[in-house]
Amino acid sequence: EDQVTQSPEALRLQEGESSSLNCSYTVSGLRGLFWYRQDPGKGPEFLFTLYSAGEEKEKERLKATLTKKESFLHITAPKPEDSATYLCAADSNYQLIWGAGTKLIIKP
Amino acid sequence: EAGVVQSPRYKIIEKKQPVAFWCNPISGHNTLYWYRQNLGQGPELLIRYENEEAVDDSQLPKDRFSAERLKGVDSTLKIQPAELGDSAVYLCASSPQGENYEQYFGPGTRLTVT
């Protein structure tokens, strides 16, 4: 069964403290791995798409990487405005399988 | 450019009552999605449209849920009758191409069934 698991469920960091969020996937025929950011009361906002193992993409303080079994979202020197829930989703044969998200809290 | 518009933003109804949600996608986006999101979970696809055609409705509870996308633009999702377990946020998204291209989400409708 296709599955996407995100860890940790929640992460509290001090401002400037770098860390990584994990997205493990078990899907058949991965066509793409998506990262989204969701703020309270809003819909998810697209961040990155990764298509093949070894691929990396960056945006400001965020960098997403992909292996054959998992993806990481690295956050470098985060700021309080980076606080949000980060969702990953795997495109398995044209069906998006979503993880439950990691709630990231950055304390000033 | 305007984003995906949804209304209402909030809805409180009693169980067994009907409810409808409306979505207007980004102009030019042919693919439209309806999702349901429960607290602490990722979105769950209910139905996907390519223009007017529903191409994936396998997760839509068809005994009580219905959807339409007339003229391939805006869309309506209906629940009749609503049950307590339907309380959730209903998200609409659109994308410029089919099959899970980058999706743009609306703010969602928070439904509370009492």
C-alpha cells in the first residue's frame, strides 16, 4: 500500500537553529515528490517538486533533497516567520499521497 | 492574479442538513480538485476534474456527496445529508495542467456539523 510518513510530528527550534524534516515514502512508480507549507487557516502553499533521487532545490532558507526512499526539508537559520506546518506528498501513478505534516515552531 | 476563491469560509450546520461549497479556480487552470482535511492530517482527495469531466472520484462518498463543474470553470461540492463525521476543512485547488502538476489551493471552508 502506498504510504507517506512525516517525522517528527512537531518540532520546536530556537531562531537560528538549523534542522531537517523527514518525509519517508513507499509508493509504486514515484513520479514526483512535492513539499507544501500550510499556515493556520490557509490552504497549502507550493514550495518544491523533486523528480529523481539526488535532486536538490532551494528557496531562501529551505532546501529539499530526495533519495529513493525519503525526502528531507532542511531549514537553515530559521526565523519565526518560518513557523508553519510542512506537508509532503508523493505522486504515485497520478495519485497524490499526502503525509500528515510536521508542525514547525520557531521561537524568537 | 487572483488566487483560488472559496466560499463560504466557515459553515456551521446541524446534522442531516444539506450544505454546499463553492470554488472558483485560477483563470486558465483546467484541473480542479476538492480535498477534505481533518485536523492534524494531510489533505484527502475527494474528486478531480479535467475541465468539466470528473476523472477521479474514487474517494468521494457518493451516497451523500455530489460535485459539479459546469462549463469547466467554477465548481460546487454538496453534502446531503451532513453527518457529524463530515466536520473538516474542505479545500479546493487548481492546476494549469492535469495529473498533479503544481497545485494552488484556496483558503478552504471550515465545516462544523453539530
